[in-house]
Amino acid sequence: GDEAAIRSLILGLLKDPILEPAAEALAQIKEKTLPYLLEAVKESEDSNMRFKCMYVLNKIGAGVEEMAIKALPDDRWFVRRNMCVLLSLMGGENSLSPLGAVLEDKDARIRLEALKALYKLGGQKSEAWLIRAMGDKDLDVKKQAIEFAGKAGTEASVDALSELYYKKDLLGRGEPSDVKKQIIISLGALGTKTAASVLMKIAKDKDAEMAQAAQSVLPGGL
């Protein structure tokens, strides 16, 4: 449990021949190693080191989720990102609300990782957060939320997707074509009667490209 020994074992994780023995040794002293492993995940610029430390944290299990949640509000963007990734691997239902709060982060990269973690951990239980993220200003976050809603959504997602498709700003502009196409794909993936009704309406859109996209995902086409 000596600090110098723990740090040496963590460095040993990068040496493939001793990866497993080092990982087992670290996992056996659990609570003593947790702060050092989490520090490495938070601080290391080496993605391989972060991955190896997460591997050991996964072996330890107990206590990791709580520590990662506490680290989510860190001032440094890369720490918040790394904690989202860690929670996506090791979190449970207790992580959903804290990750949902991260959807308000000022950095789109963090919001995207939080969204991925929410979907992975919560599935359909993440729907309310997915719908909220459909309104994100960042197109990558928006499109990812729309895609996930098509996989884990219910009628609430159908309503949100339909509203988003037809929404226009004060200048009369709607969503970009790639966002609209993703909405169509997600409506097709949901496969409900309501989703089919929306798609049939879009299939008559004056935008020929969107109309064709809707026709292609309708059951049996039109």
C-alpha cells in the first residue's frame, strides 16, 4: 500500500508483459489504489494510460462510480470528459441524473460524452435527456441525440422529432438537411404507427430530397 509502490504499479500497467500482474496487485489493495488510479484517469494525457487505469478500476468496482460522480464538476474540460467516459463504463442508475446535469456544460465535447454515457447506461430511461439534447446548439450533439432517440425512444420521442422537423426560427429557417435526414431515419427506426404517420406527411414534403428519404424508411415504401 506504499504510495511509491502504487505509482510504480500504475506505471507498470503500460508494460504489456506485466500488465495483468500489476492490475491484479492494484485491484487487491482496492481503496488504497482508487485515488491514484482516478488521478491518472483524470490527469493523464496518455489515452493508453487512462484506458489501462479504467481496466483496473473496472476490476475494483466498488466506490468508483461515487468518486467519478464527485469529479464531474471539475474545472478542467478533459477531466469532465474522462469522468463521463469512466461512468459510461462503470456507472449505473445513480449516474444518470449527474450525467444529465452535464448536458448543460459549456463545452460541446463534454455534452456529447455525457449524452453517450446516458444512452449507454439508461437506454429508454434516458429518453427525457435525449429529447432535451435535441435542442442543443451543437450539431453533433443534436444529431447524436436524435439518433439515440430513434433507438431508445417512445411516443414522446416521436412528438419531439416531429416538432423539431417542422420547427422554424424567426427568419423562417428550419433545421439543416443532415439533421432532418437523421430525424427521418430515427422516425423509421422507432417504427410506431405515429412515427409512420409523421413519415407519410414528410413523404409529401415539397423538398424532394426529404420526401424521398421518408419514402425510403416507410415500411414497404410508398
